[in-house]
Amino acid sequence: MKAAKTVTRSSVPGAVLFREGKVREVYEAPDDQLVIVASDRLSAFDVVLPTPIPDKGRVLTQLSNFWFERTAHIVPNHIVETDQAKLPKPFRSRPALAGRSVLVRRCERIDVECVARGYISGSAWAEYRRAGTVAGERLPRGLEESAKLHDPIFTPATKAETGHDENISRAQLADLVGRDLAKRLEDTTIALYRYAHAYALGRGLILADTKFEFGFAGDELVLIDEALTPDSSRYWDSALYRPGGSPPSFDKQFVRDFLVRSGWDREPPGPALPKDVVSGTSERYRQAYERVTGRPL
């Protein structure tokens, strides 16, 4: 597998930039559509790090496309076209953008991260150890780190363009978006998680947790942004899974672990990553794609 050139920030002559996110550029397109280009930037603890991860944008885009296609029976998504040759003219015949660009419907984003957790790990484990709760809601006593929960739980968070996302309770979500929409977001998030968890398990992976974003295309609730990638999800090797610790993962936990060891205070600017962390993270992202899809990147 030949690695693509690392893309830290896209520049597309003839295209109008609509917005720039932590790891993506979004461009205007005809017919009320947008083109999303995923870079190789990496965000950890809600801070964009100065060191890119080779092929990361390609993994995020192509794995999202895989999951968007397979979850369309649960909720529609924003994808219009994934073939670079069929994108608007400024994006065609640009090798650097191959495999990392998609044409999507323009949607009105709901500014909430919709998180599903089937296992207690990461920030959820930290809160549980401190208070016996996750997202402010009490869980059974005596759980071990990475333990499987009896049922998946929904733990929403506010979405921040800059700074840190903040976990909120389901009641706070209902206050923000209304009771009916909050219930739809929760039900859809859990349904997506259950489907993806079962699929991943059949590929030898445990989907411990994941987050989704939704928006509206007219009156239709739509899955947007990315889906079930190593950036937005925690994947473990099912053969190596043991509760009572943090299992080896195919996601950016490898980077988070380095950052915690470094003593960084989680405020900008983030530290540069050493070569072994970069190569290890890139390899984990590729493995996640290949294990889930059954094909090479």
C-alpha cells in the first residue's frame, strides 16, 4: 500500500472556502451542497496538534463512507458523491485530494455531540471513579475500567469550535433542543451504536464507544460529519480485551497516552509528536480501516 502525500491543509484554486474545522476544510458547491476535505491534522483533548498523521484523512473519509452506506437503513446521511471524478470541477484531477474528499448535502447542524458508550473507558471512567456517574447519571457500583455495560448509554456533549467540549446530561440536552428531538437523537445514536458494535464484533473488533453528529436537511434528520472512525470512536481487539485496564486500541488513544505522559496541560498549543507516536498512530488508523472493511486502504 503506497502512502499518499500528507495533507495538513487543503488549498483548492477556484473553490470557495465555507468553513474550516479542526481537521477538515469545507468548500461551497453548487445546488446547496458542500465538499468536505479531510486533512491529516489530529485533534486530541480538543486541541489541534502541530504534527500531522500520514493517511489519517483518507482513513476518516473512506471509513466514514463505508459506515454511511451501511447505516442508511437506520438514518439518512449527508453523502451525495464519493467518486472524485464526479465532484465539482476544482476538486477533480487533484491527486492530493484523492480518497479524502466527498460531496455532501448542506445541512443545518445540531450543535451537540451524540455519544454512545457500551463500555466504561476514557473520560467516562474518570468521571465514574470520581463520582460514580457518567454524564451526571449514576451507574452501578463496582464497575472495572473498560467493563461492558449492561446496556449502551447515551452521553451527549456540547460541541465547541474552539476550546473543550463539555459533557451534559440528557435533561440538559432536552432543555437545549427540546424533549422530542433529544429523544430522537438518543434513540438514533443507540441504534447506530448497536448495529456498528455487532458488525465490528464480527470483524474481531469491539466498538467501545463512539460519537455522532446530526443535522437537518429540511425537516429530515440526517447523520453528518463522520461516522465510526478512529477519530470519533474507540476500537479494541476483541481477542485482547480484558476488563480491569485500558485494552490496546485502534484509535488515537495511543496519542492521548503519550500526551498524558508528557505532562501537557491540555491547553493550546499542543506539543509536537515524536516519530514513533506518529508512525504508531498512522498504523493503528490503517489497521482500523482494514479490520472493519476487510480491504486495504
